[in-house]
Amino acid sequence: MTPTPPPPTLYARMRRSLGYRGPWRTLRVGLALARYRLRHGFRAPRPHAFDLEFGTDTVSLSRASEHKGDATLGNGHEPIDTVDFANLMAGLDCDLSSFTFLDFGSGQGRALMLASDYPFQRIVGIEHGRELYQSALANLARYRNPRQHCRAIECVWADAAAWEMPAVPTVFYFCEPFREPMLRRMAARVRASLQAAPRPAYVLYVGELRRVWEEAGGFEPVATSYWTCIYRWQAPRS
């Protein structure tokens, strides 16, 4: 798992929110936080700004590996930060309108909702933990965002190792959902699917196991940061 950084200061959070949300959305989040503190007190865990803005709950089951279907293969649920997701998406150099966004280990659904700000043709989350899956369904039913471009969103309760991947242009998203043996298995499955039905595809990977994708063959890194990487599928020449 990626080491947890120290919590940012209030000033750092304000600057980050202003850069991502602008002044009016940041103000609304601040007012929502004030209401939350008046209702629950200052000792209550601080909600994520995304949940304050949209009335969702994408963190209450974070890091709880027991909520995963198989704790020996999956990591605990840990959703990506909104700004980090936006930075990751900025590295995609394609017309998203023909692509399906597939989130393996979609947890409580934050990345599905964030992805809906982009013009994907379809968005699908695959989650093996039943409690996480049920939480994602509740969040998707509650989510309302005027900036939403894609409303064809679904969450599937399934085993990622057995779920059949659609043969359409795909952005595969992995936010550190699996331990190395399972991630290698999934990389092999993605590669086999792309070889069997050639199509444009990208992998958005968040985590420390980039070597899995680099060793799988056919995944060309096109944008990297400290803990994220975008890979473009390039079928190996025979």
C-alpha cells in the first residue's frame, strides 16, 4: 500500500480546493463543513470535501480490508482524492466519447462519480465487497452534479477475476485495489481481452506496482507522476 502522507494544513486544503473548485464551490464546502461541525462536534472525523459537497459517503469504509470479498487478494478500500483524479485524467490524450470507463475495485463509488464529469460513453464499477457495493449504489442514487457529462453509470457486484470485459474502447482504472498476485492476474486478463478483441485502450494505475503493467507487455507509459501512471495499449508485434 502507498504510505499515508501527513494531513495537509488548513491553508494547503484551502489553496487546493480553490484551484480545483473555484471560490463559490469552495465556499459551499466550507459552509457544509460548518454545519457538520455544529451537528456532530469538532471531535467527529472530518468528512472529505467531495462528500460535503454532494452529500455522499465515500470514506466511512476506507482501509477496511474486511469489507473486501477476499482480504488475501484485495487491499482495503481507499478512494482517490478529487484533485489527484483530475490530474490523472488530464493526461489522457483521446476523445472519451467512445470509451467505457471500467473501475476495478470501485469501493464506495467516488471514482465512478468523478469519472462522470467526463464525456465517457459508459461508466462501470466492479466491486467484490458487498457492503462497499451497497454503499456505492446509495451514493450513485444520491449524487447530483450539474457538471456531469455521463449518466450511464452502473456498479456491479462481481469478482473482477471472472467478470467478462466488454469488447469496446476502454479506460481501465485501478486505484491500488489488489495485492500483487491478483494485480498480475488482472493485467494478464486485460492483455488477453485486448489481444482477443483489438481496440483502443488505456490503463490508469494508482499505486506502487507499476512493474506489473510494464512486465505484462503491450502497455506503454504515456504519463507518470509520483504514484500514478497512464498506459496506452500497444499490441506487441509478432
